[in-house]
Amino acid sequence: MPRLDGLEVCARVRERSTVRIIMLTALDAESDRVAALDLGADDYLTKPFGVEELLARVRAVLRRARWDAVPPATGLRRYGDLEIDLEGHVVRRGGAEVRLTPTEFALLEQLVLNAGKVLAHRLLLQRVWGPEYGGEHEYLRVYMGRLRHRLEADPANPTFPVTEPGVGYRWLPR
């Protein structure tokens, strides 16, 4: 880097933020690794490295980031005539209870707790079905269709769980 070295950048970022930092560097000495980790880096990877290893380390850092996160607020959510009680695991549309399977509710819960954000296919699969899942996009299509059928007045024109083509799904609170 032209003006600052990676250690200095890490220290400056850490002064202002808790953003996750993975150092990618050619410096291979133990003292460099220790210094980076002591300054607040979450991981340290020396060049050359494989893409699969980098991706695995990113996933590991993101997993640890979820452990640190404050649990999301739960409770009753209202979206028009749709009412979702996250604590009670109850969904109502127009006052009538909508029965969901545990998997459907888990998927709905992820969408609602992250309202407005696009949740990637892989992330949803791993959060709902488990860490060994990731490429089974058909599962999401099937379950999203079931959710739309149960929750939407017009499932062909969804207003809540919308598809972000090639990326994932987003819950649009209206």
C-alpha cells in the first residue's frame, strides 16, 4: 500500500469500527501475524492462498460475528392484515391463524428479522436448513412458493417476500 502499511490501516479502522478485518498479506513472519491480531484483525492470511481457503475464512469470521451480535428483537410484527408473533410462533392473516410448518416459520422468521435486506440464497439455506446446505436453491423456491400461497392475498404478485433474481429474497415491510 502506498502510504500506510496494513498494520497501520488495521489499527486506524479498529479505532473507529468493529467491522470484521481479514488481513491478506505477503508478510509471513510470526511477529507480523501476532501484531495484526493484537491490533484487532480477525484473521490473517499470507499469500499465496487458494480462493477456497479465503472463502472458508470469510465464512468463519462471519459465523463468529453472529455469535457477537445482540439477539434481534422479537415480538409482534404487523404488515397490513398480516400479523406475525415471532415469540409465539403464530401467524395471522385477516385475523385468521395461518398454519406454517416449522421450516416455513423459520424461513419467514429470517426474512422478517432482516426486513428490507436482501438475504442471499446460501445464507437463507444455511440459517434455515443448516451449515451444510448452500446450493439447494430449489428448496427455497418451493418453500417461498408455499409461504406466498399462505401469506399473500395474490401469491402471483407477492408484496412481502420478493425475489431478487440471481441473489436471494427480501422481505418488504409495507
